[in-house]
Amino acid sequence: MFIQSFEDEILEQSLSIFVKDMRAILNRKLRSIYLYGSAIHNDLSPGYGDLDFLVVIGEDLSQNEIEFLNKQRSNYRSSLLRRSVDRQIPNLYIDMLEGAFLTINMLSGEKGSGLWWGTKRESDWTENQLDLFTMHTIKEQSILLYGESHLDNIPSYSKEEFISFFKEYAKCMRKFGKGNSLHSVDWLLLASKFIAWWQEGVILSKSQAADWGHLHLSSGWKDNLKRCKELRKDPSMVTRLEYSEWLSNLEPAIIEASHDLDRVLETTIH
């Protein structure tokens, strides 16, 4: 049964549909469904973010099940088109669903047959490709929507593993953080989120990370976080000249933030 209730009725209805459909497709293989990310912080941003989930299954997915799941996702995403021409269709969030279908063994690093619903496409997974911080977030700060918990199968990560992950992210910021696009703001939001976690041990949403960084960081790049949050909350503002020009000049702030992330790794996590 669906075991969680939310104040947001649209979110509740969307998740109820998702759980019902997963039970119908996966049947006895379905073990649990988790929600994590912005939705559990009341920070969901339609038009920008995703509705993040993890589905845990007891056995490998068959090719038929993968096809059924991907067809179901196609139906979810077509609802975004239908609502534009038919105002009677509820403005649900099911087209925002993004996440992984993993076996219990895949949670702990073993091989298996799973599935990833990504932003642009679906991918068959033979191993868990969720990053270390995402797995830590699911283990520490997710909501069980259905089934029994299997989070004990997610390993605990060492300080050295987190340092390696954050240093690699900082390198990616310097290599790929060129600004110009709407989602360029994620470089700064995630940098602030990672620094907040490293210094205070708290997992923040991206909007919360923007507020935290503006209050606690000292480097100049923090002054961009307010606009990052504004664009995340209202992506339509990206068409305004002041925001598009600001995005086109965001690269120096991203580089500065990457060096800040490197520096704070010398401090001790709480």
C-alpha cells in the first residue's frame, strides 16, 4: 500500500499513480519505493527540477519489464503535452519522475539488471551508477513510499571517499562549468550544498543551499546564489535580458566556487 501522505495534493496524487503503476508492472519483484531530493524539502520546481525516486527490486528486470516500464514513462511524459491542449487534465508531476530501478544486490555494488530514467533518455544498467553523495542522501534522507526498507544494503562511505568525490566534482566544475544555460546555476547550488554538508553535516535542498551559502560563505561567488535560486524557482525568467547576460558571464564564479570547494575539504566534517 501507499504509506506516505503529503500536504501537496498534486504531489500525493502523482506519487499514488506511480506506486500503483509500479506494483502492476513489477508485481512480486517490487520491494520498496523511495522518494528523495527536492520534493521532500517542499522545494520541487516544475519546469526545472525532477521528482527523484529509487525503486528497489528483488530480482533482475527482464527485457519485457524494461519495455513496460519505459512505455509507462512515455505515457507519463505525454501527459505534459496533453495538459497543454486539455485544461481538464490535472497538472500532475508524473512527467517529472526521474530515478533508478535497482536490485537489492546492486545497492551494495554487485552486478544486475536495472534501469535508469534519465532527463533525456532511459538506459539499461548492469550496475549502480548513482553517485556516492546521491546514495548517501537516499540512505540518510529519503521517504519510504512503499514496501520495506532495504537501505541497510547501501554501504557507508569513508571520509576519503567523500573527499575524492568532491575533488572530482570541483575538477568537473573547472572543465565543464561554462555558464550560458539555465542549468548552469546547478554548479553553484551544488557547490554550496556540498560545502554546507562538509562543514555542518546537513543535507540541504538546492534552494536551501542558496540561502545557506549567501549567509555563510565569504567568497564573491556567493553573491550569485540569490539569482541562482530565483531562476530555479521561475525558469521563465531566463528569457529576461538581465538574467541571460548574467548567465553568459557565470564561468568565473563557477571557477571560484570550485576552488572554494577544494579548500573546505581540508576542514573536518561534523
